[in-house]
Amino acid sequence: MTESKLKLTYFNIRGLAENIRLILAQAGVDYEDYRMQKDEWPGLKESMPFGQVPVLEKDGEMICQSVAIARYVSREHGLAGKDNWTQAQADMVVDCIMDLFYRELYPTFRVDDEEKKKEMRAKVAADAAPKHFGNLARLLEARGGDYFAGNELTWADIVVANMLDLMA
């Protein structure tokens, strides 16, 4: 039986699809990374399940929501955690990072005024980021210092590394 080919659709930026791309790369998965141009979006929007991207297509069906896609590909390719407890630990870490991203950092991307954007990001760097990353650092240290979940590489490690890179 042949393995299904995956197609990931997103804009030609890192953005919300980058965690998915990194997980697929770590797993060595061959997939189509369709990076549309902004002018293509109006013509594609209606064909997307929730009118948004990223979208992962497999066997003619689509799923959206970046974290749901990342969780799915992690489970499919052995990066979710070896058991339910380890998976819950990894999910907790990813949820912590997504809280930081969506509640604190993402609103800054929607601000046109560069001075206001700079102020907002400085506040994230001074307040929210140290709190979240401090919690994660303590958790990582308590678990031996190598991995966030279990004693193995999971999607949580990949997502945290990507967020650190994004924020740097």
C-alpha cells in the first residue's frame, strides 16, 4: 500500500505553518509545501474548511488550525510522545507557547504604527516572554534538562525552539 501524499498550504512566510514544516522535516516526511502568494488567497479562501490557512490536505480531505495539524503530523510520525502521559506533557508545553504567541505576540503583527508595534513587542519581551519561558525553563530543568516531555524529542521541543527563534 502506498503512503498518502501530504500537501501543506500557507503563505510564503514562516508564520503559523513553520511548526508543521519543522515537525515534518524532523520526521523526514516528503510533502508538498505549497507557499501561495498573497494575490492567490482571495481565489483560494472559499475552498478552505474555515476560510483560513494553514491547511493540510491528505487523500482529498483537508484539516486546518495550525496546532491541530502539528499535533496530527506529530502523532503520525512518532513525535507526539510514546504514551498518553508524555503526549499530555508535550501538549501542555505547546499550549503554553501558543498562549504566549496568540495572546501576547500575535496582536503586534496586526498593528500598522511601527512605534506602537515596537512598544508592544518591548512589553512582551519584558513581561510575558520571561514569565512563559521561565516556567518552561523550570519544567525543562525538572525533567532532566534535555526534553520537555518524557525522555525523548517531541513536537513540544520543536515548537519551543521555533518560538525562541521567532522571538529572537
